[in-house]
Amino acid sequence: MLRTHTCGELRTEQIDSEVTLCGWIDSSRDHGGAVFIDLRDRYGKTQVVFGPESGLVDEGSTLRNEDVILVVGKVSPRPDGTVNAKLPTGELEVRVTQLQILNKSETPPFTPSQQELPGEDLRLQYRYLDLRRKPMQDVLQLRSRIIKMMRDYFEQHDFIDIETPILGRSTPEGARDYLVPSRVHEGEFYALPQSPQLYKQILMVAGYDRYIQVARCFRDEDLRADRQPEFTQLDVEMSFVDADDVMGLIDGLMQKMALDIKGLELQLPLPRMTYDEAMSRFGSDAPDLRFGMELIDCSDLAAKAEFRVFSGAVESGGVVRGIKADGAAENFSRKRIDQLTDWVKQDFGAKGLAWFRVEEDGTLWSPIAKNFSDELLVEIGQRMEAKPGDIMFFIADTWEVSCRALSALRKSLGAELKLYDPQEMHFSWVVEFPMFDYDAAEKRWVSTHHPFTAPRPQDVALLETDAAKARAIAYDLVINGFEAGGGTIRIHDQDDQRQVFELLGIDEETAQDRFGFLLDALKYGAPPHGGIALGIDRVVMLFGDLDNIRDCIAFPKTQKAADMMTGAPSPVDDKQLRELSINVIRPD
């Protein structure tokens, strides 16, 4: 080892001992007769001093930020009045006797210690500099800790860690696959896994009744702050279980993580809410339950209004729903309301945003109030439980648009009005999702989760009579308004699987082509089984109090799926393309 100690390790117990430190220069101060340098590694910082007795003052004065050096010196107490209480090493310094410059650094585009961060593109281009920042080091250490905690927890519960293939078969369901051309099998492709779903079900058929994997997954889909084209999930599958068993196991994991990482004591079981209740109360299947501001349906009252925006929406089969911000009327100028109106229209397809302010005498005021009778305004105020100083926002549109727009508005106002402590964490389950969604463009049913999801036993008959009402044995873990994981109980009977395929418009030939190996496996004694996948990137983001998963991944992609540091994706030469029998057609 070149060093005897790290830069965060020394304490007063080492005073008068000779040590060797290695690291990067975080900052330097030339005081004329002596040079003071903060030497940094991922463990911390130590002040090293080039004093006149060292004969190294001139050489020390040439050192610059991010130079990599090795110093040998004596650990000494800092002089009175110079102790830095903010550093664990702040009571001491190393008086340098030897210096070795291991590497000189060019002037960096930014330094890890600067207060104001550069733009994200520059940070990602020079990610190796960004990763030297303490917040980045802290979150990656948290990530490592969380993954180890997960592995240890499942090992204690008799799970086996089994790897599944990265190069697999394309089974087009959900997002687009990333394809990998085969050189050996001309014109054929592997697909990178969107999840190990089929493999882990095969493992259940194979008798490995408790499987986990920290799995790399790939999805070619539109990105946003909490998505990446390649991501990591904790994959879990169990045999001879029901949904309560799976959720109960994850309850225990969350309880342990919350206590060990955040010092929070979770009461188990974690609260549960059906999908229908979540959409009715919050407009979202991943509601943030750290604050109230629930959606309230006023459609029956709106139908009586002379205001055609309201009554017309109800007549056409839509709804009028609202939310109330308690005591917040003074926070919203007309300009701010206009901004919110433009936002819900442009981003969520709403036709507009109606609002009422509650006056001191309890009456409702708005530019549209003249279109409502006094009696009707009183009824609306009572329905919304309005109080003086409140402000209410309404969406008059389809059920789907009202959910999207009001849930987003609720989430935005919750943060803007500081309705919750950002350090608080709330864990819950949303259960009983619809089995299917209807794709109006293709005029067919599609799986809400995946085609192997089991329906609730009481809903099996609905598969033939009213598929829209069928509910799945499905469950999502929700933390602070984010889906942190999701799972289902799987179909293990081949006849039931065939019935679901028929409903999805997947004929027997197509099913055999796409999923034949799984369907064949189900013929040979498949046990009842189910599982869940937790998004590790998102879990780290939430436990790390971050709002962007790119900040908890060492080398993330941008929202355009580009690697700013390496330049990926990039063209390849013609020889490689010929070997793969690929001809690239470039746009004119």
C-alpha cells in the first residue's frame, strides 16, 4: 500500500506518529512562509502543511486543485484557534516531510468542492470529476449499503441468488426491446431483458422456490427524471405463496431499511389501498400520502350549473372534480393561476382550470361565480369543506384527464405549499389493479402488467363477460408518491394462460412463438407462484432524498439516452456492420 491511512481516518490518537497519505488536492492556501493544503479522498479530508522546516514550501506552492500527491509527515495538533469543527480530522494536521507528485491535473472545467454546480450536461461529460463530489460519493455508498442490506435480508429468508441471461429472446410486450444482432445466426437478434420475468417463472417450475437477483434491465422507452434506458431492479419470485406473503416479506424489508437508514419506525403491515380507491381519492395509482388534498367529485352539483364548461362536461359523460388548498388563497395571484392553467392544458390535455377563492364571509369568489346560483355555490363549498382563505381548483373533463391533471396539480401544490416534511417517508401498497387496459388505437385489450398476471379468483368469470371489470392479483409498493416496486401473482395453469392470451388477441401460434418455452414448462408441474421487482435506482433516490435517479447512478444516460462521457451511442465501422449482415439506411 502506498498509504498508511486514508484522508478521513486520522484522529488525535495518531498525534506524533508518522503517516503517509495519498489523495487529490481539494484546496490550497499559500500564506507566504507556509502552504496549507486540504487533501481529499473518498473517506474525507486532512489538512497537510508544507512549513519552512520541510524545505518544500516552493514545491508545495506549485500544487493545484485535483493534483494527485503522496505526502509523508508527522501528525500534529492544530494551533489554538485553527481547529475545524466541521471535519472529523479538524483537530489535527500533517506536517509534511516528503512529497511525491503522483499525477498533475490540467485545470478542470469544474472542481468537486465548488459551491455552485455546473449544468448537468457538463457534469455528465466529466462524470469522473462529478463523482469526486461528496454528495455523489455519499449516495453511491448508500446504494452499495442498500443492495447489501437487500441481499442479506433475503439470504436470511432462504432465498437463492441466481443470475439469468442478458442475451435472450425478443418477446414484444410493453416497451420496445433493445436488440443485439447475432454474427453467428445471420439476420437474427437477441433482445436485452426488460426484466427477468420469464426466466424467474421457469425457475419456479424448476423447483427453486425462493429466488432473488439484482438484475440489470433494459427498456427502449421515453425517458424522464425517474427513468433510465438501463436500470437495476431487485427481482424476487416465490412459490406456494399468495399476495399477502409477497407483500409481507417486502414489508419486513422496508421496515428494516427505514430503521437502519433513516431511523424511522414503520408499523406493519404497511397500509393498503385498492387501485379504484387510489384513483378516486388521488387520481394516481402511486399517490403521495404525506399530505391530504384529496380529489372531490362535484359532478352532480356541476350538472346543475349554468356554466356550460361544467354542465357540458357532465352531459358528455365526463366529470367535474376538484382539490382544495387550505388557507392558501393569498399564495395564488392571477398570474400564477394562469401559469397553472396553461400547464394542465399543455402537459395533461385538460380543457382548462376553474378556481374559486373562499372569502372571509365564507362565500366563493371567482370570475365564473356569476354562472352559479348562490345556493349552488353554498353546496359546492360544503362539498369541498371550504373555509375562509382556502382556494379550490376544478377540472371539468373526462375521468382520465381529471385524474392526470389533478394528481399532477396536487403533487405540485403539495411541494410548493410545503405541505409535508421532505425528510418524511410514507410507505403503502396499491392493490387490485385492472387486469387489462383498452388500446383504442389498436381496438384491443392489453395487459396492465404483463400477460402472465393472474386474475382474482372471483373475477375469472369476468374474463368472458366484462373484461374491463376484472381485477388482477397485483400490487405496487408506493413511497412518497413514486412506484418503488410492483408485482403480481402469476398464472400457473396452462388453460387459464390460454384464456388470457385469447382475450389479448394472441393466437396459439403467436403465443407459442413468443412464449413457447414458458408454456411448455407450465405443462410439467408448475407451482402457484408470484413475485415482485423493486426499482433499486428509485429506492436509492427516495432513501437518499433525491429527485432524480441520474444522481444515484454512477454512469447514467441523459433524457435522450445518451452517454455524455463516452459518446454512446456511436456509429460503428462498415466492417462490423458487414460481419453482422446489417445495412444502415441513413436519412437523406
